[in-house]
Amino acid sequence: MNKAEVRHIATNYIFILPAVALFALFWLYPFLKLFQLSVFEWDGILPWNQAVFVKFRHFRDLLRDLSWWQSMRQAGFITLIALTFQNALALALALACDKGIRAARAYRMIYFLPPVLAGIVVGLIWNWIFNPFDYGLLNYWLTRIGLGHLARAWLSEPKTALICVAIIHCWRGFGWGFIILLAGLQSIPRELYEAARIDGANAWESFKRVTIPLMVPVFVIVIILTILGTMQIYDIIIATTQGGPHFHTEVPITRMLAALRGSSRFGYASAMGIVFGLILFVVSIVHIKVSQLVKQE
Amino acid sequence: MRKTLLSIFVVFLIGLSGCASKQASTVESSKKVVVWHWLTDRQDTFLELAKMYKEKTGVDVVFELYAPSDIYSQKVRAAAQTDTLPDIYGILAEKKDFSSFIKAGHVANLTSYMEQNNNEWKDAFFIKALEVNIFESGNEFGVTPGIYGAPLDVMNIQMLYNKSLFKKAGLDPENPPATWEEFLEAGNKLKAAGIRGMVSGWGEIWLIGCFAYDYAFNIMGEDKVIATLRGDVPYTDPDWVTVFRLFEDMRDNNLLASGIVTMVNKVAEQAFANERAAFGFNGSWGVNVYYGMNPNLDYGVMLPPAYSSKYPMRVLGGPGGSFMVNNKSSNREKAIEFLRWFTSKNQQAYLAKETRNLPANKESLSVIPPILSHFADDMDGTYHWNNLPVVEKPQVTEMFSKGIQAIIIGEKTPEEVASEVQALKERL
């Protein structure tokens, strides 16, 4: 390699150095630091040299932490509701708007309003709806229509609290799915539908044989975003139930916050973060693989 | 080409150095005293006091408000890690974390200043207000004994009752329930009159734990409570089961408002101020909150009705907030001087008058409204978790309070909760 080539290569490296350094500083370093934190006992206040190395004790404790696994199950339940009802609603509305219903543009704006609201604001709105006192909207209307016996403290009863949180999350989240699905539907060439109609396909057959196969990549994106977004839910819970009653609406992020803020266990919270990240990673990979298989078939 | 490369390198270095620069407040600290706090309702009064101090001494004091309190708390922790704490700040944490701040060298020991001129500064405070900032010799955290903060105000948490709603339910507003039986009876009378019983922020687990501890002190006394924290008495002890059972009693006698287990204290305060519940379990800070929401609210203050006559009824109390001086600040002495002035009689009286909070300086009590006097009268009998010789592990405290929520919603029995809490304590 002559001098000019070395200079050429060095120049290239120098050009990418700022990007690499920023990536290392703001992504790679925190990521590695998380692993380091997870094997130490540290309260986040004492100097780092006073942190105690505990090997994999936090991971072992996590396996036995019932409230953690309960929070995983509950986040899984909300995700299941979001994957089914939320996305079914988003798809139905996207199909309706794609068919050119009247005022479709206005609907697009309205449906996309909840996702742009902060989780805390959404929580406040639904706190008022579910409020157990007489000014709670839901209980007020139940009473007005003669179903007063159904009125209850929706967010405080174990049977209803998690479902209510899931409903709030779906209300807030369906706009995202709607926009992505609508974009996907609009990218399907109209000629395919015309060809299907000429071949004698009715609306259902067009949907089954044209829309669904061409929408598989979009479904994959929507499903992955729904899983990742819902499993990481927390702001709505903070604004409505604080994880209660008992542990009935706790989710992984609220448990991490409890470990960090409630008891200053940075190492334990980091171990939770790693396990949670790994689970989401595995779920996403499995989903992508399954989707690829479905598409091939 | 060389020039281009050099320019890129310089821009990159400037970028990196920008990332590493310290906060403005620290750099400029030699010119002014910077105070960080979380007390939204007191910001205006603090600014007024800062103006007065500037006129008196020529020293600029800047109050920087960061709210809500959990965000403030995270900010202080992050600043401690990066050595960018301001000259004066408050620590919102349990005593163990407070001790970590001290051991990391972030908090000045104020003992010698407090003891100057025959304990002049120290003796001005209610001892209950100062206690939380004191580390005695032989403390379990290994902190050098001393006084590490100056209290701003004091608080305690008691039972409030709405006099108008009492009248509507046929209860005597001048003689609120004094025993547990009378309390339960009041719950049923209120229910019969269509009035909600009690509201409180029991979705925030510390407040539900506070209510339980009040009764633990009343039923088993301080020594047994401390023995439990030490691990010498199990939570399955009949006295603790009795404490847990009180919540079942309250639920069964219609004393607890619907939704109380997920209620945040702000919502509870609104409900009490708007006369939607007859009882409120809240701190002395509520006086200012209620005044802001409903100046005509007619209410009284009482100790939670005693369950047992064996031990006195005690309530949680101590400083509402304290300020610490940054030991590493180049403005340390200026900050201490300001804090001394800030917590002295006239300034405390001004603060108490403007914000309707109990002053930490006992010489300033004459200006407080009558309703606050009731809180002040019971200050001597208060306890505070951070003043007990042993502190419970946060995980156990969480299980304890969440367990009580489970009792209230009828999901678990007092015995089951007691066993679960004890099992967790033994495992940790």
C-alpha cells in the first residue's frame, strides 16, 4: 500500500469518525453500561468505585420475583388486546377510508388525534371517564340509562382495572396502525382489484386474494410496532392506576421504575431492562420468521 | 484538503467539549447562590424572599423550580453523579439514600454553624423538624454524626372531617369520633345519609403505609414496631394482623370511598375540598391546598381515632422539606449564611403566612391560621420513618402497602397479607 492509498483510507475513516464517535457515545456506551450495571449493586448516588460486584445475583433474584413475571403477563395481556381489537379496528377504519367514504380526510385527522396526545393527558381524560364518583362519565351514563347497578370503580377493581387500561391504550394507539395500514392499502395498484372483479371475484374474495397477500409486509410492521409499543406501556398506567390495585396493572416498565425510584436499585433495574429487552428481541425475531414463512406459502 | 480535515477535526472536538461542559449554575456559582427545589406552591414566596435578601446583603439568590417531585428527585441524583449540584438543594429520599449523598461528599455538615452562639440556630427549630437531618453517633449508615440540613417547614398527617357533611349525617361536628368503634359507626351513618366516607391518596403507597403505621404505634407501641423492622417480631404477629384487619373493618363499615386504592392524593384533595367525602386523611400541607380549591370549606382536624388505649395515637410528622448545602460548592459559606437567614423567625413567619404551612421555626407560630394550630399542637407526638433506628427495606414496604390494597379490594385476608410480607422480608 503506497502513501496515497493510506492517506485515502485515513481520509475516509476521518470522515466517518464523528458519526462513529456519536454512535459509540450515545448508543454503544449506554448499552454496554447497562450490562455492567446489571452485575453491580449500586444506588445511583455513591461514587461508582463504591459499587459492589454481585455477579449474576440480580438475574437470579429476577427469576424469583413474582411481581415481575406478573407484570410481564399483564403487559402480554394488553398486547394481545392491542394486537386483536386495536389492529382490527385500525384495519376496518383504514379499509373504510381507502374505499373513499365521504370526509375520509377529516376521519384521518380525527383518528390520528389520540396518538399525538401525551400519555398523561390521555390518562387524565380517561380518569374522568372511569371516575367512580358521580361526575365520572361512564357511571353517569350507566345510571342515566337505568344500568346504575353496573356502575363501579372501574380502575380500582381487579376484574376491570387491567381491561380498562387496555382499552385506554387501544384508544390511544389505533391511530398509528390506521395510518400505516391506510398507506399500505393505498399503495396497492387499483388495476389488481379491477382484474379480480373482471375475473368474477366479489369484495370478500378481492380482500382475501389481493389485499391480504399484498399487505403482509405492512401487517408485519404494524404487529411488531404494536408489540414493542404495548409491551413498553407505562405513562397511561402512571396517570391512571399507579400499577394498582395491588399489583394488578403493573407492567415491566413500572416495575423498573419502582426498582429505580422506589428503592434505588440501579443494578436490579438494569437486569430487568436486559431481560425485558431480550424477550422483546426474541418475540420480534420469531414474528419476522413466522411472517416470512406465511408470505412464502 | 488538509484544511478541510483540520476543520472537521476542530468542529468535532468542539462538539465533544460541549457535551462535557458543566452546568451553567455551577460555573456562575461564584456570583450567586443557586437553590433547586420542587415546591411549586412556594416559588413566588421564595422569589420574594430572595429579593429581600438581595436588598439586605447584595447577594443574588436564584430559586430554580423543578417539578413534579419525582422528576426533581431524578435531577438531583443525576447532578450528584456529575458533580453539578447547586449551592443549596433538597433531597427527597429515604434516610439510606440521604446517607449516600453525605458519604459521597455532597452535603455539608452544618453542626458547627447550628451550635454557634449557644445553639442559636439549632434551638430555633422544632426538634421534630430537625431530627430527620440528624445522624447520631453509631448510626446504621456509617455517617459521621452531625446535622446535615435545615428544615423549611414541618408537617404531620392527620384526619380531616367536613363539618357540614357531619351535620347532614346527624354527627356532631364539635365531637368527632374519638374511638375506633365511633369511627366505624360514623361510616355507617354517613353511608345512610348518602355521603362518602374517607378519601386519601392510597394509590400512592406511602400514604396507605403511613395510616397503617399510625395504628401499629397505637396497638403495639414503638418498641415492638422497631423490633419488627429489626426482624425480631414477624409481621404474622397478632398485633400486625390486627393492624391489617382495620382496613377490612373500614371497608365493611362504608368508611372508604370507592376507588380509594388507586386514588392519587391530588384527586383525594379535590374530592375533600369539593365536599364529596366527609373524611380526608391528609397532611398539614392540605390546608393551603383546600384554601386554594374552596376557601369556604368548613372542616376540622382530629387524630385518627384510637383503636387501643394501651399506647398513645401517634401520627407521621417531621419536616415538610429540608434544604442541604452542597459541600463541594465554592459558595458554601454564602449558601449557609443565606440558609440561616432564610430559616430565621421573620422569614419563616412570612413563608408560613403566605403559603399556609407550618413553619419549622417554633418562634414563628404566632402567624399561622387556627386550623394549622391543631396540626402544630400534635407535633410533639409524631414519629417519622427516617427517625427510627432501623429502616424497613423498600421492597417489604411496597409489599406491605400493596397488600393492604389487596385487603381493601377483598382479594386477600389480613392473615394472607401478613404471611406474604413476612415471607418477603425473610427472603431478602
